[in-house]
Amino acid sequence: MSLKIRIFSTHVTKYVQLGSSYYNQ
């Protein structure tokens, strides 16, 4: 269960970084 949350949070962080970099362009 905790592994699922860990993977999920990693994906969220990745998408947030992608979104912010796209927003800054």
C-alpha cells in the first residue's frame, strides 16, 4: 500500500515539474 502511495507521489511530482516548466515557457 505504501509503495503505491510512493509511486503515486513520484508521478505527481514529475507532472508538477513538467507542468510548471511548460507554464514558464
